[in-house]
Amino acid sequence: MAYSNQSYVEHVAVRVKDIQWHINFFYEVLGMDVRKSTAPSTRRASTGL
């Protein structure tokens, strides 16, 4: 089996009370984006971080 030199996160599932705050944190601080969601609204909003 050949291994790649790249590392990545395949899947993350996190239960939180304030989903929008966490979406903004993961995007603005960690540079991650939402690819798929079942939540009613997962749009990013500016938090002023």
C-alpha cells in the first residue's frame, strides 16, 4: 500500500450549542470550511475575531 506525503482530515462531527460560532471559528481561525451540513443555516458570518 502506498502512502501519500499529505495529511488531511477526512471527517469531523461535533455537537455544539452554538453552531454558528463554531463554524466561524473553524473558518476564520483554522481556515476550514463547511462542505456539507444538515443544519438549517450554516452560513459564515463575521465575528470580529
